[in-house]
Amino acid sequence: MRLGDTVTIIGLGAIGLIAVEMARKAGAETIIAVDPLEPRRKWAKDHGADYVLDPSECDVALEVHHLTSGKGTDISIEVAGSYAALASAIRCTRNMGTVCSAGFYQGEARDLWLGREWHHNRLNIVIPHGCGWGHVPRDYPLWDEMRAYDTMVSLLRKGYLDFSGLIHPVVSLEEGPKVWELIENRPAEVIKYAVKF
């Protein structure tokens, strides 16, 4: 990501919301955040997203092209883990732009069509380190897992990154099963939870 880039982030779980914060700090000029859950869109808006979209209310790719004067974004980051979201990320991205496919996909790819933008826009596809265990980062040996963890903790301690409100609720071990009920019945109330011992 470079200073002045336009970025679309699809999927506003914890990783997607962290991506919003980090894109702003990296100098993205325009950030478009996409998720069906309103509290996640609000967190993204409060932490640097210029626009938030609900994929159940619009064609995300058409709206992204509208917001970028028809060009599409330089980078689209997909972290929903859905083939439909990956298809949207591909459609959101400008000619020769980059799609970061960070979601973990399972099952058949029925919602993914690799025609049109995939083929004609000559996109760059990046799969980050976090998509599998036991793999060294793409830019190893300059970066390894410990450097990534240490850097994140350092940036948080210095106040450079603000993830306040991202981890909620924080529960005791005994209250843990109640979180699963929230996730299942009221998913908008949980982004990332923690268990306090």
C-alpha cells in the first residue's frame, strides 16, 4: 500500500477492521469498508473509513466504481472468507490493481466467476501469510512471525494504532458459552471476544 492509494476492504471482522486502521495509517487516500453488520461499519467509519457499504443493500463493485470516478480501487482486501466477497473484491479493483485474498475459503466456488475483471484487468493477487499455518511470511527473512507480533504490540503501546472497542465482550471462562449464543443469535454484538483468566 502506498501513500494516496484507494482501498476497499470487504469483511469487517477483527482482521478487516484492523486493515481499515492500518490502511489509514499507511496513507490511503480513500478507504471503502464493506460489511452487512452496522456496528462493524460504524467502527470502520470511526477509525478511518471514508465510505461504508452494506453488501445486502447495493452492488458493492458498482458503488465502488461510482465512488472512484469509474476507476475502481488500487487495492481490494477480502477478509470475509466468502467466494462472493472475493468476486466483489475482483470487480472493485482497478485495471492492474491488487487484490489481497486474505479470507479462508471452503467448499465449492460457485459465487466466483473468473471472467471479465479477473481476466481483462490483469490483476495482481496476493495471498498473505495469515492464510495458513507453518508458512513463513512472504518477505522472510526480513519479517518473521515474532517480528510481526512484536511490531503490532509496539505500535499499540505507542498509541499509533487504536483498536479500542474491537475486542468485546471480555468474559470469564465460565461466561464463555454465553458468547457463542451471542455469535449465533446476535452476531452484530460481537466482533472479537476475549476470555480473561
